[in-house]
Amino acid sequence: MDKLEVLEATLHGEKTDRIPCGFWHHFSQEKSIGEASIQAHLDFFNAIDADILKIMNEHMYHVPTSISKPSDWAKLQVQNLFETPYEAYIKEIKEIKKRLPNDVPVVATIHGVLVSAYHATELPGHFSNPQNMVSRHLREDPELVAKGLQSIADTLILLCEQLANVGVDGIYYAALGGEEYRFTPEFFTSYVKPFDKLVIDAINSLDVMSILHICKDKVMLPLYEGLDANVVNWAIHDCQYGLSEGRKLFPKATLLGGFDDRAGVLVDGSRTQIENEIDTIIQTAGRNRLIIGADCTLPPDVAIWRLRAAKNHAHLN
């Protein structure tokens, strides 16, 4: 079976000759956009002969107006993609696809609606603070801010359509906002989840694989039930919900993950420890509908031999 055939069979719960893996990390700033980014992705693929190549998205959402109070969000409109940084992202993906073997599944990354709003209005790196401006404004006047979030969701859906047009095999949607310390479950369900659902449903309508990545720690995983992504990934090492609980919450989905992304055996363990961890992951999650991966992006200096070792052992199962 080639790489695409293995992935398709995995998504449908069919028998495969190996378990696929999906590992990725951010590249250095000088390799984050343009030709340098293209080459960095190709080098990473070639170094591990990756089962899936996820394209990192360092092209942040932007808005053409200043946001300083909740009512400003209502001024936002759906954007022309070709007047945004996403135009360059689409070009990078087209070029990467041209230089890859045809059977390599290519997955594009889209930052979720809430974090896209954050990227557009604040400096990166502090989204985890529940008092960042986006979260604060949303709590202060959810109806007004929701109007702006709707325009962002609609713009992201246009981006999904363009990515499908250039031939990506999947879209990795990084959802944020469902952490225990940010919103109440009722508030999240009313004012964040509907926008995530809009984008996930749009991806599903495009006949490409939808990957729901639930980012950050202490996620309230049950709140994401009903987002019918093909694949679900979350930080099992930073919340109370492991792979077996995920199987119950998302019975039709393929699970992606198993390894800790910032510590543990994939970061600093031996080959034997990595292989033993894969065996444990398979025993916990079952072999079907499983992609071996990590909680989130790995450190940029992760040893390539460790990723190859993980992939090679997964392929024996």
C-alpha cells in the first residue's frame, strides 16, 4: 500500500499493512516563509520519509482595522484572500506539492477562529493568558465580538476552499478556547464552538480529510463532541482525557497522538523506550483508526533518528 492508500484505509477503519505516523514541528524564523520554508518542509519529509507532511502555517491572520474595544469587532468583514498573507501560504503549498511524490498526503494548517482573532490583534506567544484582549472582549460583549468572529470564520472557509483547489489531502484545524481556565462550558458552547463547527463542516464538504487539533492544556474534551472531524488530536499528557476516553467521545474518528510533545521518550528517550511506548499506545487505543503522533508540535531540535525509529516500529504493527 502506498502512503495515501494507508491513510485512506486508516480513516475508514479498514485493514492496513502498517500504522501511519504524523510528526511535525515549527521551523526556525529564517525558514518560516517563502522558498526557505518550502525547502525546510521537503528536507524534513526526506529525512524521515514521512507518512504525512503537515505544512506549518506561519502566515498569521490580520485585520485592516484597529481593535481596542468590543464594538470594534463588529466592523470586521470577510476578506479577499489575495489581499492577505494567505496568498503566499497557498503558493508555498502548491510548490511543495509539485516537488513531492504523488502518494504523499499533504495537510495544510489553519489556525482556529479564536486564535486567528488573537493573531490579528495581539503579539504572538501569550494566548494562554485568559485575560488576553480577544478572550476579555468576548466575555465583555459576546454578541458584538461574535460578529467579528463570524467574518473570520467565513474568511477561513474561503481559505479552506482554496487549499482544496490546490490539491491538499487534508486540513489541520487548530482549535483553541476550550481550556478549563478560559471560559465556562456554557460560554464556550455558545460563543466559540459554533465557529469551530462551521469551519470543520466546511472542510468535510470539500472532500478532504479534516483534522481537529484541540490545542493547549487542561482542555475540556467533552465540549468538542459533535465536531465531526475525520481525525482528532489533543494533549493527552496535559489533561485528564487519554486515548481510551477519546475513543468514547469520538467513536467514528481516527485518533492522532500518543506521545508527549515537549518531554518524554520521543524527545529524549532511547530507541527501546520509543518502541515500548508505541506498543503501549497501540494497546491503549487499538490498532484501527490510529495515527501515531504527538500531543502537538515537537521541539524544533528533536532528533530525526527518534522520529524515524518511531515510524519504523509503528510500521511493524
